[in-house]
Amino acid sequence: MLVKDFENFIINTFTKEKLDIVKGEGEYGFTNKGKEEISKVGYCTNLTIESANEAVRNNVDLLITHHDAWEWMIGMKEEILEILKESDITHFFIHSPLDDAEFGTNTSILRKLGFKVIDKFALEDEMYCGRIGEIDEPMEFNQLVNNIENLLEEPVKSWNNNNRPIKKIGVVTGAGFSATDMKEAIDLGCDVYFTGEKILYTVQYAEYRKINLIVGSHTFTEIFGVETLAKIIKDKYSEVEILKISEGHIE
């Protein structure tokens, strides 16, 4: 696969119409273009010094992440770019279009947990940041918490605010701390709200509205969408090797 093949793949997979909605807004793009030939693709949630160095150690030609390096962490992005340029590694990130995609972050984690996706919510700039999932056989809240911890391979925070069995779940992976998004999930009949970040009013609103709340890490609630994207690349370009770049359980 060549870099230009990958560019065309992104346009065809996400569609030009969708990408144009957030064009120039820092929601997707290349931060560096390296060698033209891509034999190994690495993927993870965050672009950090650690993930860039891990890509170098694993001889990755293309690193795909959900997030770009954070601009407000002054000096970090510049250091990361030096690492990528020195090793001739191409980096591409895809944020809101991956959240919105039918195979994206929310859909991927719901399917991993055994839920069928039945609806979208949390619309922002014409992109849906959330999905509603449903299961045929309701489960106890503690069982769902256990399933999520096993999937993420990390402990989560949970608040059991009602005693109803879980049948319908609202998911906003990553920074889904908004009470507005939670209200929409409640209005759509969800028994539990699951996200990757919380602040004080996230917890308070869940308690007030008596909806169960589960909060994992931003990083590990979002990895499955990037993983699905990497597997789609592998399906189209069978000669390409894909590799998950390990990240620490920080947040």
C-alpha cells in the first residue's frame, strides 16, 4: 500500500461529503508524511511521545491514532514530530468522523459488549458522537460493569442509581461527560450511560435522573474504533501488517 492509496482509502471509507463537514477543523489529517511504501500499520488512541517511540521500535510505516497530539501541551507535538520525521513514519489521525462512522468508536465497543446498535445520539457539527445499544436478554448492572472491565482490561468507576435490569445503553466513548448527552440517552430510554470521562455534574446529573453510570478511561473506551479501522485496511490490503501500539492505563 502506498500513502496515496491510504489517502484514497480514507476518502472512500468515510466519504468526501462527511470529511468536508469538518475539513480544516483539526478533526482528521496527516501530521507527517514519511516513506511512500507502507508495509506495517500501527494503531492506538493517542499520539504521544510514548506511542511515537513505540511505533519506531516496531518499525511501523504508518501510525493511525484517534487523537492528534494535544496543542495545549506546549512543546510535546513538536517533539513527537521530530521522532516521526527522523524515522520516516507517516502519521494520520481521525477523530469525529470515526466517532460518527457506522463501524466507529461507539459501534465497535457496543458490538464487543454484545449489544445491537439501534440508534444514534449526541449530534455535534453534523457528526453523531454517541450510539444506543440494546440486548435481547437484560443483565444485572454489576454483570455489565464486570464485562466492561474485562473488555477494557482496567477498572472502571460505576454508580448504580436504579435497580432495573440493563437492556438499553447509551454510549459516548471518550469525553462524554456532558449532562446534555446523558439527558438525550435517558429520553431515548436507556438504563445506563457509559462514557470515558466524567466531571462533577456528570455524576450529580446521573444521580438526580436515577440512571446508572459507568465511566472507563478516555483512551481505552476509544481504542476499538481505531482497531476496526485498522482491520478494514487489512481486509483491503492483505499484504499490510497491522499492529496495536500499547498505551498505558493513565486516563
